[in-house]
Amino acid sequence: MTDEHPDHANVLALPPLVYLAFFALGVGLNYVWSLAPLANGPRYPVGFALVASGVLLIARAMVQFRQAGTHIEPYKPTTALVTDGVFRWSRNPIYLALSLIYVGIGVIANNGWTLILLVPVLIIMRYGVIAREERYLECKFGETYRRYKATVRRWL
């Protein structure tokens, strides 16, 4: 890669910060105008199950990145294409996991604003992060990445 095209995905923002910023916005909006749409009963087991699933998914993806010897951070060069394990079912299992954790905490907190704000989060992730990563990986890995992209869905 060159100075004009750095050897990283050049994402709009770090993915965890996107989720965190919108969650904080949802908490702030909830202080101004409470939006608590969920019943108390099932929200705790559902929320905790979503959070636990997300944490386990991130942990597995991180292990796979480490085993492949490549960076997990999108601002560092990708040195290997990971296509097995959880990456056989999703090209973006970490972003799927962050979404599960985000929704799980929103459900536990019974904060409707955070759930509504998931829509702009996913739009930013899709166009400001994932699209940039896909362009980068296609430039870096060429036909190998195009074949992977053709057989594995973006989210699930």
C-alpha cells in the first residue's frame, strides 16, 4: 500500500466507539424523555443471553485473529484473511457481537432510545466501517476475498 492508500481499512470511526457513543446518547435521551417499552419479566434473561452471546462471539473471533497472526484493530494492517470458525457464518462476527451486546444492555436497562438508535448505529457501521473494510480487503486479497464475500453473508 502507498501513502495515498494506507495499509489499513481507513474506517470512519472505531467500531466499539460507535456503539458506545450511540448508547450514551440513548442514555442521555432517556433522562430527558423516558422511553421504557419492555415488560420487567423476560427482559433480564433475554438481555443477559444477548450480552453473553456477544461476549462469547467476540472472544472466539479474537482467538481466531490471534491464531492467524493478524490484527483485530481496523487501523492496523490486515496480514491474513480469516475465513474459518465463526467467520464461516458471518464476515463480521465482531460487529454482530457488538450489536448483540448493545441490544442486550438496552433490553436490560429497558431503554427504548438505545434500541431505536441501533438503526443509525447499523447504518454507520455498514457504510462508514464495513464498506471501507470490504474495499480494503478486496484490494489487498483480490479474488480470494471476492470468493469469500460471495459465499459468506455480511451479518448472518
